[in-house]
Amino acid sequence: MRRFLDLADLSRDEVLDLLALAQSLQDKPQPNALAGKILGLVFFNPSLRTLASFQAGMSRLGGDSFVITPGQGTWQLETRLNAVMNGSSAEHIREGIPVLASYCDALGVRAFAEGRNLQADLAETLFGMIDGLCDKPLVNLESAVNHPCQALADWRTLDELRVPRRGKFVLSWAYHPRPLPLAVPAATLHMAAMRGMEVVVLRPEGFALPDALMEKARQAAAAAGGAVSETTDRAAALAGADVLYAKEWGTTTYYGDVEADARLRAELGDWCVRERWFAGAAPEAKLMHCLPVRRNVAVADEVLDGPRAVVKREAFNRLVVQMAVLHRMLA
Ligand code: CP
């Protein structure tokens, strides 16, 4: 495997193979599998889980890693094509990415959406450029509209919890004081559809996921025997739900317009997930979130501290599935 950029690039059987490899590495550790191998990690945006779990996973497989956070102890990297570089960026990714790739055996890059132009972000313009500049195996650590490592970990978490393949999976918008990118909702939607679930996107007016993402998920659902729908009706969405996956994202109707987004979300403070949301759900329904989560803003303490929350298991599974990805790429 040379690229891990989008779960949709893999067949369902390839995903199941990766999950089986993750289980096997957990049951029978291979502490020397990646001896002598180096993983480079480039973070244009902050992280806790992705950074720590990739470094830990590489070490547990006997390999090594280095981390670059452009502009923090290293040169600021310019990403715009044809930029006149007379500002703060001393180096362009057109040199920086190939140079970093030449020092390692695989590269992981996190580069969030710019959040100004929806079509450019949907087209993964920046990550596509990084992909073209990297001649080593490349892992997407979260791009404009994708987070395949999170999606793979969440698939494993659903399997561990024995959530039925045809179970009801509600991806719900949750409140945040500012607009967040579409990467996790897009990746989560596709993962649940590809797993064959009955997926419902629950969101307020103004926050519909873009048609291109919904259509891609519908195709994955059709191939796996599942379904994808969307609604603004919380009670209908959560009736009989097995999983409520909470996630914050920005307005899509006024994408890139921070003031319009702020006006819309000013009325939406009650989109903080509370125990009463689960009144009509399956009795054992679970609460998932990729983390980080703002307590009592996106999800209430009563849910995060209760038996429904599996957020820490999701985070642990990042380590397990990423070791499988690294093993498949480098062993
Ligand atoms: N879920 C996730 O990717 O966490 P970090 O942003 O902390 O890496």
C-alpha cells in the first residue's frame, strides 16, 4: 500500500483485511516489524491523538519517527501555488515536502481545509498537491474533507461494540463556538455507509453536508446494502438509533462566511448532546465523538461521563488501526 488517503480508495474486503491485521498486531505484537524504518509526520494544524498515536505506533513496531510543525522551530511553509513569497513563509511545500520525504520511508501529513472555497476544499486541492510532491508512501492525517485514520478506528470501535452491521447510525451536528471543517463528518458518513449501516445525518438548516459527499456515501451504502438520509428532526433521527456520532462543522450554505455562520449558530446552543436526546434510541445506544470535544458545549458531562460514551475507546483504536496501516505500508 503506497497511499492511505481515503477509506473509499479501499474495497470493503481491503478494509476488513486491515482491521484483521490490526487485531492480529494487538494479539501478537511485532516489536521489530519496522526496525530501521522512519516515519515523517508533518502537522500544519494542531493534534493530540494523531501525533501521539502515530509516534507511539511507529515505536511499538520498532521504527522511528520525526515531527515537523511548520513555523514552530522550522521554516514556515508556503502552500499557495505561484505565491510571491515576500511574507512570513521562507520555504514552499514544493521543496519542503520532497526534502522531508527523502529523509524517511513514509510521510504523514495533516493539512486542514482552508475553509474559504467549498469546491476547492471538496477537490482536496492542497492535499492533492502534497500527494503529487511525495514519492514515498503517504498517510492522510486529516485533510480538507477526509480523516481516514479516524474512520478506520471508528469502524473497529463499532465492530468491538458489536453494533449490528445494519444498525442505525446517526451522525449529528453539535454546537461549537466557531465553524469547524468537514473532514470528520465526511469520513464518518462514508465509513458508516461503507459498513452497510442505516445512516441518518441530523443537522440544523444551513448545515447540510454537500451533495458531493452525500452522493459518494449513498453509492457506498448501496454497494454495502445500507442507506443514507438526512433530516432536521432530532426525535425522528434518533428513534431506534444504535449510535449517535456527534460532530461539529461549519455552515455549508454560507461556506467561508464567518459572520453568516456566527448568525446561524447563535440560535443553536441547544445542539449540545444531552441524555434526553437518547429517549427514543436503543437502550444501549452509544455516543461517539472523534475528540477533542468541548464539554457542555458539544456534549454534556452527563453523557460523556456515562456508560454510552465510547470516545476514549475510539481514541485508543487510532493507535491499533494505524499500526496496521504502517505495517501494510512498510513491513
Ligand atoms: N481525532 C483526532 O484526529 O484528534 P487530534 O486532532 O487530537 O489528532
